[in-house]
Amino acid sequence: MNQRNEQMLAEMGIKPQWRLRAREAREEQPQPVEPAPVVAVVAPLEEPARSAPVLQISNPVAAEELPAAQQDAVASMDWDTLETSIRECRRCALCERRKQAVPGVGDRQADWLFVGEGPGADEDEQGEPFVGQAGKLLDAMLGSVGLKRGEKVYIANAVKCRPPNNRTPEANETASCLPYLARQIELIRPKLIVALGRPAAQTLLGQDIKIGAARGKLFEREGVPVVVTYHPAYLLRNPADKARAWEDLCFALDRMAELQR
């Protein structure tokens, strides 16, 4: 690991011993004990066996509240039309208090798609996801595994407008925005999605998720592998879990390496 990556790890608050990449070194670390998530459908991918279990989700969250014509319109949009539609969207009450919508940012042909919960105050001001303190930590997390914002990486959120007081998005708000996220996934065609936090994971996978129980497992959304980890904002409040987030990124990196063979 070079000096830059060591600096990135230092910014994450992770000591040098977390540079060890060997599986046995990671497995020695204590894991949080939480109730196992309820998995509606569990099935292996039809491909050679992986080193990690794959949980296949057959029924992602659907935007039932939206008329079919509106969903169909989003499904056929190109990038420019999609981003314009997001910025002008008035499908739910979040539009009433936003300063601007936040479509996403990065490489439109990215191998990696990182999905968070929703914009915060800084994102609402600047129109770009993850630009505040959580964004700085996310950049450090990306750098720690050799990734960089905008280079083979796209960053988006489950909802595109800031919820009041940064609260968790409500079900109707997530449903209203889901066609936008689904279209972004279709256009990007990422090799791997990293869900940052519980709301993002539940939006992508369509089921209740406990982060502690979902860590170290490979899920799937409509053919795209999904890895679940903590949201950077959570890590700022709970720095002891930064080491576990580092493990999750290493797990995702290993899965990406398998996909690229």
C-alpha cells in the first residue's frame, strides 16, 4: 500500500494493521451480532461457485404509487432527459423544500455504483451527492481500495431531494424516486453496486435489511451483484465501525476481481 492509501486509511480512522488483506486476518475481527434478515427468496447464481454466498432478490421495491405511463416514460429516457426530469421532478412532497435535486455524479459507464440514502444540506446546496463531511469520508474510503470519484465510479442516492432535517426517506418518497434510480442502473450497467446504509440497501433489494447481518454476503438486484455496508454519515457518528466498513470494501473488491476474470 502506497503512502497515499495510508493517508486515506488514516483519514478513515483505521490503524495500519487494517491494511492486511488476507481473508484469515479479516475473519479474526469480531463481527456484530444482530438478528438475521428475513430473506424472501434465496437462490445461488447460475455460475461457478463463489467464495461468498449469493442472495438473489426477485422482487425489488416497486413504485406502485406512480401511474404506469410515468414509469414507462422514465424507463426510456436517455441521460440528459433523465437528469432534467430529476431536477424538475415534483412527484412527492420533498420537492417543496429542496433547493435543488441531486441526480448523481460520476462515470456514466462505471463498473462501480455507490448508492446512498438521500442528499443532506451540503448536497442540497451544491447539487452533487456526498460533498459534505460524509462525502470526504466516502472519498477516503474509495481511495483506500484504489478507487476515485468519477473514475469507473458513479455515486447516487435512493431519493434525489433532501428529506427535511435529514430524516430517513418515507416509503412513498422512495417509491417516487425508484424509477429514476432503476433507469440510472440500466444506463450505467455497473458490474457491482455498493449499498451505503440500510435505507439504500432496502430500496435496492426490496426487503428488510440489518447491516450487521448483511455484511459479507453477496446479494443481487436484477442480475447485478450488491454488497451492503455502512453509510459514511453513520461512520462519522460511530467511528469504531470504520474498520468493518474497510473489510466490506475489501470484500467488494474481491467480488469485483472475480467478476472481471
